[in-house]
Amino acid sequence: MVTTGQLSPAIRTDLPMTEYDADAIVTGALGDLVPEATWRRPVLLDADLLILVTGGHGSAELDFRALPCRPGTLLRAHPGQALRCLGAHLDACVVRWSAGTLRGLDVDPDTVAAYRQLAGEDEDAVISEVTQLAVDAERHRGVPAARALLRHQLAVLLLRLHLIGGAEERPAARAESATFHRFCQEVERGYQHTRRVEDYAARLGCSVRTLTRACLAVTGRSAKQVIDERVALQASRLLAATDEPIAQIGRRLGFPEPTNFGRFFTREVGVSPGAFRAAREQPLPVRMVRPRPPVDAPAPNGRA
């Protein structure tokens, strides 16, 4: 068992992560996630990730929330999220998997916190499991019979991280949570087409008042705010991580007129789309914060 706070030096974390099949589990390094040598701007993720920082100090920007990173920091990221990691010598082991990898196993990866600083026995246990997963992923790479082993190792790791979170971080089992979860699933499917709460209430067979009450109970925000924040988040991701024209981003998100998109984005984010894009290469100020759950919690997927 590794108890030094570092991954075993025998583990390779320079494996290419660009070619993998739909159900593969791949381990690699931070640099494998970016198409160029530096994190000049955020990248849009295309798979589920666990990132365990193993060396150096720096910060991670996950959906525009700056988080301090040092050995023992663990990040949980989802497909579609915008990620940038900054630090002159920030090293990490990345575990990457795709939708369907854990199908049939009694584990929910969405219960793992987006950000955690591990310490003590928890850190030792997670390092040990990540180490073994990385070793086996390399040793048995391309061996079909090893898939079950890697899937179960990942499931155990995710279950441990869920238990580390503690009961206080688990969502309350109440009617509002179930309604909010269903609402967020519908928002994820329809936010590019409608921002009307009435449309989502009709799809779910409930009233606008019921949706608003559920959203206020779980997030402290109204149903309309949840929808608008999801649209603004996607706009921010596309503005920061792509070179797609601003007007085209607006049309993709349901704004035929660029001026309407500009007003919406400025109201939600506080700056114009052009100003937001111009500042995308500037690091965010690092604050020790507990990230607010994404608006599609408790089962975020962030898919565009």
C-alpha cells in the first residue's frame, strides 16, 4: 500500500488519452487533456474524469470556479465542463472513463464531490487505489478480460470517495429533491430550445409553482434562474473554450438576434460575451470555496 502521499514512480502517466473505445478506462497525465503544450485557455471535456494531484501547487478552473490545488487535491469533472489547470509544476494522475463504463454496477459517480482536499488515511487509501488502477490499466492495456477488473476497481474508488464525503453532503431524500432531479434532466434536454418554466412543467406533468418550490428547496434559486444559469453556463463554456462566432453561439442557445443574446449574457454573467471571451486567457483569482453544485445536480452531465 502506498502511504507516502505520492503515486508510485513506476506508474506511467504519459499514456495517450485521445484514442479509447466507449467503455474503456484510461489513465494519463494532465498534459494529455490539452491539444497544446500549455493550458492557454479552458478545454471542453469529452469524458468523465477523476484528477488526483500528485505534485506541485497551482489551481484548477472548473466551469469558471478557481480552486487551489496541491498534493492530495481531488477533482471530479464531467463531460462538457470547461477545465483549465494552472501551475508551473502541477502534476496529476487522471482517470478517464465514458458513459456506459459503469453500467450494471451499484455505484453513482455523480455523488462524488467536484473538489476535495484529501488528508490522512483517506488520502492514503485513495492514492493506493488510484495507483493500483493505473498499474493495472497499463499492465493489461488492450486485454478484454481485464475490463471487469478495471470497472470494479473504479467502482470501489468512487464508492470510497462517496463515503469520504460524509452524510452531511448527501442530498436529502425528499419529494423536492426528486422533482428537482427530474426537472434538471428535462432542462438538460431542452435548454437550447426553451427557457420557459411553463414548458418544463408541462413536460413533467406538474405546476410551475411545484417546480419553483423544488428548486428553491434544493438550490435557493427559482426554476427560471436554474434554466437561465444553465444556458449562461453553456454560453460561457463555448465562449471560453472555442472560437465559434458569438452570434452563432447565441443562435445555438435559442437567441436568433445577437443583441438579445448579448443582453441575456450580460445580465447573467455581469460582462458582455465579447468581454468574457477576451478575458478567457486570464487566470481566475483563487479562493478556497466549496463549489456550488451544477444546476443539473444531483446528476450533472454537462453535455452540450
